[in-house]
Amino acid sequence: MIVELVCILACAAPPPIDPKAFGENNPAAFVPARSKSGSRATLNLRNFSSALSRAELADRIAKLPIAEAARQALVSCAAEQYSTFIAVHDEVVARHAQRYFEMSGDLVAHREATGEDPTVDMYREQIKEAMTIQRELITAEQGFIQSVQDCFSKSDAATGQDPDILEPFRLRSEYRYAALDRGSDQRGTDLDLRSFIDQLNVDLLVRQNLEPELRNYERSLAALKPAQNKAYWDRSPRIRSLLKKSEAGVINGSTCAAQINQVAAACGNIGVQIRNETLATVARIIPKLPTNAQGKFERMVHKAIFPEIHNDRAGDSLRESFDIARARRDLSSDTIRHIESMQETWSLEFAAWRAKIEAALLEWSDGDTRGIRKYDSESLSQMLTEQFQNLADLHDRWRLVLADQLPTPTK
């Protein structure tokens, strides 16, 4: 009975937390009221609209791999401190938002008035303001997290708990705005592995066992995502500065071109590091999951990176045809083995096709992020059309082979 009770407590998903536990208000929107109408165009505008809301806070606390008493203590502490966080956050917004939108509008106004791109100094001043805003918003969120941690540490529920229980919250704050406003859609650079784990509904002990891997992963993101974001937003002024130097004869054309390529590639290169770190973490997580959850987790990750190749109805139908054939009782054992061999060969050919299109999709995504012109939307569409026709041909060929090898069912 005691063992069963422990299992129930460990396996049960924690109850949801009502966001209203943290008050009636969320952080203020960053967009000034008069800018919402779209009356003035903006350029190089960064997105600061993802401040820590009550709903996100409730969800993240609810999914921490901790005992229920500790969870309730955290809710109580967060409820005490959240209004202070809103006040600090909203003060940053009141102090910066209007000026930042004006600076972003000035970039467009300059282009319209002169017919030329904004000057390097204009770009840099606007980017400097954006970086100031981002740092102040992060500082506000981290101050709130630290106040909750300090409050929790004084409670009885803190006994035996991780002394830095809110480290995932603090790490998330470091790349919150960079993740939202990453400037590119490079594949495999924006996955939330925690959310995938949450969807598996694995028990508390499993989630606690996975925590070191997730923490290390988030520490990497806290360093890499801001660097990727900075590389993206620095690209325009740095390229323009190089062009000015070339025009002035400070550097020659070949040096200018080489340095422009380096600047353009920086964001994509960091993105590749993020994706590699993600996939390495996934590989370490899978063996630590229950057997029945490993495949599901791997499929979720794969689908997030390659959504185009997860709607293969013709392949599903052919797989079903193979399964039906193998289950026929009127066939000899030799025929069944032959069908199994055919299905295995088809599966290997399908896996080779999938590996090829995945490599092509990553090549296109990385090339596009690095600013290589040949990786445009037209080339992607053409590549996908050709590859999916190859897949259709593969399935059709094996469907005919299977039909040709099967005797007519006996009545």
C-alpha cells in the first residue's frame, strides 16, 4: 500500500496553478498606444513583448520537478513579489518605449527623405538603445526571480530542495527576448526541450533525473542565443560600415567582400552551434526516458525541425499494406519472409530519402541565415517538389512490387 501511494504521488501530474494567484495584472505592453495604429513605419525593430506573464509563471512553477509542498511555497513567494516585478518592468517600458519607437521610425524617415539607407551611426544608436532596454528588462525579471528564491529559502519547504531551484527561470530570462526576436528561422535553433518532456507525462523521478541535462542545455542557450541575436542585429550597420570603408579606399574590394561574408555568416554559424547542442542533449536524454516514451520524444523533436516530412499518407498506407500481407494465414513461411525482406528494403530506401531531404533542408536553412543568395524561397520550393516526387515514386514502385509478389487470397 505504501509503495502504491508513493508511486501515485510520484507519477501524478501536478495540478495546474491559477495565474490569478499572482494578481490581476500582467506586465505592460511594450508597444506605445499611438504606435499600435501603424501610423509610422519602423525599421530594425526588436520585439520586447514576451515579459514574464502570470500564465507563464504559473505554468513554469507547476512543471518544476519538485515536491508539492515546495511548489506551494514557491507560489506563495511569487505571489508576494510579482506586483513589484510589474512595477519595475513597467517603469522600464515607460522610460524607453516611446523613444525606441521614434528611433526606429527615424531610420525609415531617413531612407524616405534621402533615398539612402540610414547611416551607420543611426543604426548603432538604435541598436544601443535596444540593448539597453533588453538588459534592463532582463535585470527586472532576474531581480524578481532572486526575490522569490530568497523568500523560498526561508521557508520550511526549502529543506532538502535544490538550493538554486529557480536557476531554469533565471537562465530563461537571459535569452527570453533573444529567443523571441532571433531574427531568423534557422532550423533546430528554437526548440523548447522542457515543453517536450512535459508532454510525455513522465513521473517525478524521471524528470528529476533529466534535470541536469536540461540545466546544462539551458546554460548553453543563455550564452549562445544572445550572441546569435546580437550577430543578427549587428549585421546591417557592420556591413554598411565595411562598404563605406571600401568606398573610401580604406580596404580593397576583395577584403570588403570577405569581411561582409563573415559578418553575414555569424548568425548562422552560432545557430549551427545551438542546433548541435540541442541534438546532443536530445541524444543524452533519450536513454534516460522510459522505453515507451523514447520514440515519442524523438518524433516530437524531429517534427519540430522538419515539419514538412511528417505527413506521408502514401507511406503510411504502404506500411499498412505490408503489415496486412505479413498477417495473411494463407501464405507460406517462405513468402512471409520474402515480404518481410521487401519491407525492410523499402524501409532502408525510405530512411535514405529522409536523410537526404533532412540534409538538404538544413543546408538551405543554414545558407539562408548566412546570407547566401542561392538559398532563396524559390530554390527551396523547387527542391521540395523534386524530393517529394522522388518519395512518391519510391512508394509507388514498392506498392507495385508488393502487389506483384502476393498471390490472390484464397477463399
